[in-house]
Amino acid sequence: MTDPDASQPRRTPLTAVHERLGATLTDFAGWLMPLRYGSELAEHRAVRTGAGLFDLSHMGEISVTGPDAAEALDYALVGNLSALAPGRARYTMICAPDGGVLDDLIVYRLGGEEFLVVANAANTGVVYEELRQRAGGRAATVSDQTADYALIAVQGPRAAAILAPLASIELTGVKYYTGRAAQVAGAATLLARTGYTGEDGFEIFARPGDAERLWAALSEAGSGGALVPVGLAARDTLRLEAGMPLYGNELGPDVTPFDAGLGRVVKFDKPGDFVGRAALAERAQGVPRRTLAGLAGQSRRVPRHGHSVLWDGQACGTVTSGSACPSRWPTSTRRWRGRRTVMAPAAGWPLTSGAVPSPPSWYRSRSTAGLPDRGRPARFANDLDSQMRGKHDRSTRTALHPRTRMGGDRRIYRLCRHH
């Protein structure tokens, strides 16, 4: 018989909570997830000024254990995981033999022979199968433990203050990209200082049965407006402001880490071979075929994923993600004071560009003091709109970031990549 629920999106341990809160739910990567609880703009700003509470239980958790676990991950992934100390975490990628990105991951080393690999929800099955095959012949066990975890995040400048009274350990001892075993509101958890918003914050891995109790305790600790539930819509604008890539937009099987400006995650100096090494080594030595760039619009019109970017009327790239910028940009950048900004990374030919606005003030950014005031604009082009209107709207002109440090993790985005 066919399972009548097989075609329905999976529910997280917190779906009932989201329903009680009146969230708008959507099917995301096969999971029923909260898109927003009210205003996504208010949720975004709450994370920038206070703190946000996220259900991330759709993310995939894959365990790799055994005497050869570190060696297996060194071969399977582009990073040097054997050098990772217990209690630390690392951002890395799993690539195909041709160097294309199959997924970007965070790997936690829980012990000498125990690792937790966190994958994007849509790619959990692919990552699990690849890890299992690549670990073949080694004393390492790969198991998909997604169903054994609930994942809750608290993100924002007030995250530590809200979480501290509930945690059994001092949060000052939980450094960025580390994870420690801790009790939170009486529940056993892995407490990690990681996130996807550009803010300080924590991700809490817990048993599914403890999820509602944890959510309620955190909500009570942040009552009074300090902590608000946040859906996927605001999470996307938060990560975009922070210059963080999204798989399927900035990353994919046709994109190498070098194309995305993330070649730093590929460790050629680690011992032994790894999948994709030869292709990535060739790519690292060659002239960039395409490059990821940050774009800022000069009008209220928002570029969207798939729109073309024009340079002197010629298509030079494609928008990978686009959104209005809900946060206030620095007033020290005169050209942009008082304007509502739109933003988008794009992929296209390497270009040369003029002046641009500074990135948001909460990021460690390179000074723009030496940049000229005027720049030659690129334009977003919506192909469908172009066909209907016969020309591209002049209001979609943009300035390109020539070389801007865009995120707390210090990723550097250069200009565009060609098709």
C-alpha cells in the first residue's frame, strides 16, 4: 500500500508550536516550515537589534564515528578535518570529482573519533550517500541521525543574555565556531556558537522530545519583546545582508568553491588525497571563469534570482539572490544616506567598477575612504519585463562592490562571474 502521508512535507518537533503561533507555513525542502509569524521585516530587525528564535530542525545531521572517522572526512570533504580539535566546528564543503559543490556543511568534532556533519535539508540524502561511499574501506561508520535531533537557534546581540540563565555552563567559554555539551532549561544539548544571520548567537541541538520545552523556556526568558520567533523569509534576508551563500543560489554542482569566492575552505596542504582535488587544483591556478559579487541597487525595485545583470547593455551575469535591505546602512556613506537599499549577489564576467556603498556597520569591513564618489553602473534586467516593455527599466541601475569585506566570517566578494 502507498503511505498516504508520503507525499506530505515532514513535520518538525516544533510544527505544532508554529501552528499555535499562527505562522504561515510552507513546504521547504520536504519539510513543513514557518515562513513568517507576522511581519518578516519586523522579524529581521528584531534579530539585528534584539534576538530571534528559529526552528532549524529541517537541517540534516549525519554522524561519522570510528578510528578512521577523521581520515574518512579528510578524503570526503575539501577541508582538513583531522586537524580540528574536539569541541571545535568548521565550515567546509563536499564536492564532486569535477570540483562542483554538492553542499556546504558545518562539521563539529564531538570527540577524538566522533564527528557531527550538518547538511542543508535539501541535500541531506546526497551528503549521506556520498559520505557513506567515500568512507568505504575505512574503520568509520556513517549514519543519518536527522530524526534524532531538534535544532533551535537563538540569534542576535541579546542572544547570550537571554540564553545565559538557562545554560549550565558559562557562555563566555563557548567561543565562535565551538560546540559544548550543556544543559539548557534542564535538557541535554550540544550548545554551539554558530549561526546564519551575521549576528552573535547559538544553535542548540537537542532531543526531539525536549524541543517544545526548550522553545517555551527560551520564549519566556526573552519575554517582553527581547526575543521573537523568526521564519525562513527573514532568515534569508539576514544571511544575504551578511554575505552568506545559499545552496541552490550562490552554490551548486556547476559552481566550485573558487567561483563563489570561498576557495579558502579548500585545503590542498592536508595529508592524502580528497575527492575533487585535481579539478580544484587546476581551478585554483587558472584565471577565474566567474566570480561572485555584491550589488546594491539605487532604486526601490528589487532584483530577483535569475535576473540578468547588464553592462553597457550586454548581459554580463545573473542575479543569484536579491532582496530589499531591511537594516540601516551607515550614514557615513553620503550617496546612500536616507535611501532604501536593495541588494543582490550576482554571477558574471570579472568587471571593473567604481564607487559603492559601505556594507552594514555591524560587520568588520574594509574602509571605503579611497573609493571614488561616482561609478559606472551595471543594471539588473528582468528578461520577462524586457520582452514586455521592449527595453530595460533605467531604475534598475546598480553600483557594484569592487572588493568589499561582506561578513563576520570575512568572506571577500569580487566582481561577477561569467556564464
